[in-house]
Amino acid sequence: MQITDCLYGCFEVEGVLADLIRSAPLQRLKRIHQGGAGYLVRPEWNGTRYEHSVGVMLLIRRLGGSLEEQIAGLVHDVGHTAFSHVVDYVYGEGEENLHERWHRRILRESEISAILQKHGFHPESIFSGKWPLLEKPLPDLSADRIDYTLRDRVRYGGLSLSEVKRFLDDLSVGPEGIGVSSAEMAEWFVDRYVEEVIDFFLDPLNAYAQLTLAEAIRRSLNIGALCFDDWFLDDEQMIQKMRSGGDAKVRALLDRLHEGVRVEESEQAADFHFRSKPRMVDPLIYRSDKSGRSPGTAVRASAVSERVREKIEYARRRSLRGVYIRVAE
């Protein structure tokens, strides 16, 4: 199987990876939008969990990760509910680990388990393994974090593939994880990450879409038009079930999600207030050792770059303030 990815190019994928890509849980991710409800109001915000999952696998391969870690990267999002993180706005903090719990269930009970066992891998070891390239706590870089940032910035933010290549070529893996070679490259990625988690996640139109759909889903659950298991439909199936089984209020909320809806940021007479949890990267910079080879010793970008320190503080303040949204008449 040949995979062509907009960020990483063409790769041959065989064996367990090819079988997993063909599986129903992975194919479902083609119909789960990475940006949740955003595509309903801006159709070009249409990246999928499938593209991201394959991208994470390819980035782990590029960084020298084991086959096991490539598998973990490929399947890391199979537990995502319809509309990705909209579920967090429906339930709040109480269901924050829903994706993780469902991920474990899918690995155990779906065809993924049989595929892994057929190729000599134990599902539980894939789920429970420590994968230092795939997932690292903030503020570290990780394959997951790097991929969704670069992918969205290319797709929605006009980032050039030549800039992406320059950054990817600069990445290295050392004892403490993924890092870059200079303050300049750290600043570059911090700027892109701020564009993602502040400018995009807190875009008034994007926030409006997430909150409006969350309200429609919450009401659909309350009146019995949806049940809990419907979270594991795909996006369009869930919309259709709400339209067919929901009441007039549910349909009215869904009708507000369309291309051309006009919203503006306004603290006065705001219809919505949207906040996201503060998140920021502070990349490791690997300084060359005496032989001139990298990676050597690591230092946080914030320790050597005032720009990074300022960006981290800016992102913290903006996340805590959130965005106040008024729907234009």
C-alpha cells in the first residue's frame, strides 16, 4: 500500500500497518473531523482524524520510532467520538477521559485486536506502552502535537511546505525527547502553535460552531433523540439522527450551523463565552556535543528566548480570558 501525505510525502506501508489502515475503526476516522463542528460553518475546515492518524504514524517513522510506536501512533485516535472534542463541551471535565476509555475498548474488542494478534503484537502492550515520540506532557514536543499543528497551519493558515520541511529536517531525538537545534527553530514552532491553539481554536466562528453543536447534542441526549452509543457514529450520521429524531429546538440549533453565519468578538452583549484550557509548548533545544553531533545537552527554549517566554505568557492570558462572541444580525 502506498500512502501519500501532504506533509511527509510518499511511503510504502505494508503488513500490520496496511491491515490496520484498512480496518473499520481507522476508516471511520475519515468521517470524523479533526476540528469538530468547524466544517459546518466553514467547509474548508475539513481535516479528518484519519489524515492526522496516518500523519502521526509517518512522523514517528521519520523520527526513527519502532514499528510498535508507529502502530500506537496510527491507532491513537480510534477512540475519538463523533465531532472530536465537542464531547468535552457537552459533558465538561467529567468525561474528559471518554476517548481514552473507548480507545481501550476498541483495541480489545474490534478487529484491531485480531489484526495485532495476527501479526504478533499484543493489543494491551500497544495501549499501555510508553511511547516517547507519540505522546509527551506539555510543554514538550510530541509527534501528535507537531502533526496537528503543522497540518492545520498548512491547510488553514497558509504555511508553506518548504517551511514545514525546514522544521522537520531540524528535528532530532535525544534522551529527553524530541527537540530542535536552535532558538530560531523553537521560536518558529512556538509561533505556529500559538496560531493553532489561540488564533484557530479561539477563532470566534470556530468557537461558535463548537458551542452551538454542543447545545444541540446536549438537548438531543436529554430528550432521547440520541443515546450515549451514538457518540461512536460518524459526524454526518450523528447530524442525521439529530435531525430525524430531534425536536424543533434541536433542528433550530442545527440550522444555525451553516456557511455564511456571521459572528464577531464582542464582550458587550455577548451571546457566548468560550474558553480553552491553557496549553503551550516550550521546545527542547539540543546543543551539539563536543564532537559537533546533535543532540547533545538540552535546554528549554524559554531559558534562552525572550520571545518564547512572551508567547507562553500571551497564550496563558488569552486562554484564561477566552473569547466573547456575538452573533451578528
